[in-house]
Amino acid sequence: MAKRIVVVASGRGSNFQAVIEALQRGSIPAVCVALVTDNPKAYAIERAQAAVIPVVVVDYALFASRELYEQALLEALRKARPDLVVLAGYMRILGSAIVREYARKMINIHPALLPSFTGLHAQRQALLHGVKVTGCTVHFVDERLDGGPIILQRCVRVMDEDDEDILANRILIQEHIALPEAVRLFCEDRLSIEGRKVKTC
Ligand code: GRF
């Protein structure tokens, strides 16, 4: 049966778009049942509307505390009954209640070859460190920051003349391949987690 996917995004949503297009092509046996966003101005909302995907805004600014926000976010996710939650540019750290509830059912895309350059501005970190190769990682989400079991990675070269934007765009091209691919593998029940390792069959 087709899996139910919920995408959580805070901004531009180009990775969300890549997943939408893979769904529209029929490459992923799933249906995107909701976009959940913490940001009422996220461009991802327009992308969802264009694809006729329901949007749920849980506006971070409207909550008195982080705990109340997290509760509302968890409620929004529960209502959508996802088989898979895809963090596609969700710019906050998730609380442990949500992470635990969706253990092994939540994935994230990060613009570096983990475990290098966790957290924000991964592309800037890569440039400052002087690495010659970086890339992107899709991983299961657990309570470690960008630290869950790795599903797949794609690399890009770093050129001497790169600035942050040029490098970010080169990585983004690979993200748009990696994320739909990982979603597809999950939805085809082809991933198994053994300790830190994710095996693909
Ligand atoms: C991507 O680089 C993603 O890896 C990171 O945030 C960015 C989101 O871009 N987590 P977009 O909103 O998918 O265009």
C-alpha cells in the first residue's frame, strides 16, 4: 500500500519540490498527505498549494514556549498519520518527544558529508575547514544533532574559487537527487537499520 509521507520544511522548499516531482513521476510508492511548516512565510507553502498538498502551519512565533510549540507540532504530525516524516530544510532542532515517537520513521537531509559539519551553515564550515570534497547526507533522525544512521550520501568537489553560495548550489543539485532516492528506498521497505548502519536491499 502507498505510504503516507509528511514533509516538514521551514523555507524555500526546493528539496520538498524534488520529492513532489518524484511522486508526480510515480517514482515513489507514496502520497504526500501534508506539508507542515513552522513558518507562515515559507515558500514551501506555495509549492504545496501548486501540488494540491494540504498545508498545516504551526507558527513558532504564536507559542508562549518551545514546549507548547513542540506539542502543537506533534499534534499536527499525529493528525496526518505519517508512515514517514521527511525533514526537508526544517531549521529547528526537534524535541525528544517527537524524535522518539517517529524513531526509524523520520529522515533529514543535511548539506555536508556527516559526521563532518553538523548544525547550521554546513557549507560555510566546509569552506572554512578547507576540505576538497563535501556533499550531502540523508539520515534517520535520532536524538543526536545530525547524528542518526546514514541512509545515503552524495559528494561534490570543492573548488578554490567557491564561495558559500556557489558551493551550496552545487550541493543542492545532489540533495535533490539524494532525498527522493532515500524516500523511495524507505517507501519500498528496502531499508533496515542495524546499529549505526543502514542496509539497503
Ligand atoms: C538544504 O540545504 C538542506 O540540506 C538544509 O536546508 C536547506 C533547505 O533548502 N537542511 P530547501 O528549503 O530544501 O530549498
